[in-house]
Amino acid sequence: MPFILLIVAILTGYQSFIKPGEKAETHRKIGIEYEKIRHEIEKVLTNFNQIQNIEESISNIKSNWDSLSTLYVSESKYTEAKEKVKSFKKYPKELGFLPDRE
């Protein structure tokens, strides 16, 4: 029994140290910001002929992109996530504007 209590105490301390809830919330907020930019890009692409000042629209997208907060993601985790997203077969190839890092 004391051994189990020791393991529980160690795991609780570890969980407090790595703060998974805070990391998840940060990830969620950054994801929302990326999603907003993606929608702006889609609006520009779908209404390309109707937008009065395309340069201003692109400039706004660039400034929003530059102001994003980011998290460091290791190369291996990036590749793993990219393959997982590709396996969903949800996003069209035309929008695969991110080059492969192989």
C-alpha cells in the first residue's frame, strides 16, 4: 500500500509540473487564431474578382499571420501530425500549400 501511495504522489507531482491543462488551452487558443486566418484566406480566394483592394486584404492576412503566437513543435512530432492529417483525406490537394519537409 505505501508503494502505491508513493507512485500516486510522484505522478501527481509530475502532472502538476507538466501542466497538461494549460498546454491544451494554449494549443486550443492558437488553433482558433490559425482557423481565423484560414477563413480569411478562403474568403480572399473565393471572392478574388470581387475584392476591391486585394493588396490590402493580403497585407492584413500577412500581418495577422506575423502576430500569431506559436508553440515549438519538434520535427518528428510535426511529421507525425502531418501524416495523421493526410490520412483524414479531408483537405483538398490544392490547399496543400505547405511543402513536404522530407
